[in-house]
Amino acid sequence: MKKEEIIDKIKNTLDTIRPYLNMDGGDVEFIEYKDNIVYVKLTGACQACLFSDDTIKNGLYETLKEEIPEIEGVINVQL
């Protein structure tokens, strides 16, 4: 799969996760895909949530990995 196709699939997958984050007052923003790592920024309530690491690991990473096996990790960046 080409990088552009992977990025489109990442964005589509994040769109399916977004409503669950929105229910708790948060959101996720796609930043970059590089070297099989997805860089995102958690925003809103998710930004300062004590469970943000769980959201990244058990929510975003697991869901993205199911859809795109090439993904090796998800990193929350603080911009």
C-alpha cells in the first residue's frame, strides 16, 4: 500500500473513532504518518485526561493496527 493510501485509511479510521472521543468532550487530530508511526494530537478534554495514554494504546493504536497492519505505533504529540 502506498503512503498516500495509508494516510487516507488512517484518516478514515480516525473518523470512526472520533464520535467516541467527542462524547467525552475530546477529539483527535491527524498530524503525520512516518516510518510506520502515526502521529496524532489529542485535543479538548482528551488533551489533559489521565487516561490519554490508554486512549492512544488501547483505542487508537489497536483500532488502527486492525485496519492497517503496517502501523507499529501511535504517538500523541504536544504542539
